Amino acid sequence: MTNEISLQATERKIFKSAFQDGLIDIGIGIYILMFPIILFLGTYLGDFWSSAVLLPVGLIAIFGVRFIRKSVIAPRVGTVKYGSWRKSRMIRFNVFMMFLLTFALILGILSAVQFDVVPGWIHTARFSLVFFISFSVAGYFLDFPRLYLYGVLLALAPLVGEILYSRLGVPHHGFQVTFGIAGTLMIIIGLTLFIRLLRDHPLQTHQEGPQETNP
């Protein structure tokens, strides 16, 4: 039993270290920045084409993260094969996220139906709640503490945006400002971690390269 607990603790530590390259932070930040950019482009291109133009950006972000992790990060820090405990935890995480996405869809339908019935801040608060819960759940299951911070930032973004809109007249409910700041902050954090990793783990020769670990 002690060995099993020790193995889980070791695997958790290794899994957490996988997020120290900053690539996930950069990827999330890019996705968040796409939202205010779509709002800006929508003024000129319309909602459909502004979203269509940025769709390739999301795909580039996904495959870009995978490519950099495989070609730049792996040669420096190695790769890991995780055991059954981590795989089971990831399955539970996926189930929880499926329920959360369903919950978000229901809230979206409810807000559409009640759009002219309830005050606007209620719609905003609903989606702030979705942001906070989603990132908190992901932070817990992935052992990724920075996701708690990002959850708070994204939960505050719609609420602060509504304040900017109602008091200062900032267009698009202030979302260009608040989500733009949140996304930029995530990218800066990610780039800082990525540069630090490259500095602390210089590329080694093939003979000295890191080996695959199986905790």
C-alpha cells in the first residue's frame, strides 16, 4: 500500500512537471484572444466569416503545441508513459468535462430563451460560473494549479466587461478589453515558462539525451 501511494505521488509530480513548459498556457491564451479578435472582425466581416477566418488559427495552435512538445521539449526533458492510476483519473476528468459542457449548453439555451426576460448581468454571471467551474475542475484533475488562476480571470472577464460597457460605453460589452487582457496574460506566463525551460534544459547530445520514464 505504501509503495502504491509513493508511486502515485511520484507520478503526480512527474505529471505536474509536464505543464511547466508553458505550451498549454500559450495555447489557452491564443484561444481566449480569438474571442475578442472575432468580435473586432465581426464588425467588418460578419459573425460567420470572422469565425471562419480564425478557425485555422485554432488548428495551428493545437498542432503547433504538439509539434513543439515533440520536437523541442521531448529531446530536452524526455517523455513519460503514465500508469493505470493516471489513466483512470483522466477518464473521470473527461466524464466531468462532458457534464460541464452539457451544463454550459443548457445555460446557453436558457439564456437565449430568457434573453429579454431576465437582466443581462444574470446571463453574464451564468457563463462566469461555467468558466470558473470548468477551469477549477480541470486544475484539480490535471494537477495544474495555474488553471485556478485562469478560471478566476475568465470568470471576472465577462463581469468586468459588463461594468465597462454600462459605465464607460466600451463596445461589445467590454469583452475585447477583458478577454484580451486575460489571453495576453496567459501567453506571457506561457512564454516565460517556455523560455525558462529552454534555458534550464539545453539540448543534449544523442548519447546524453533523456530517457523515457515509466513511473
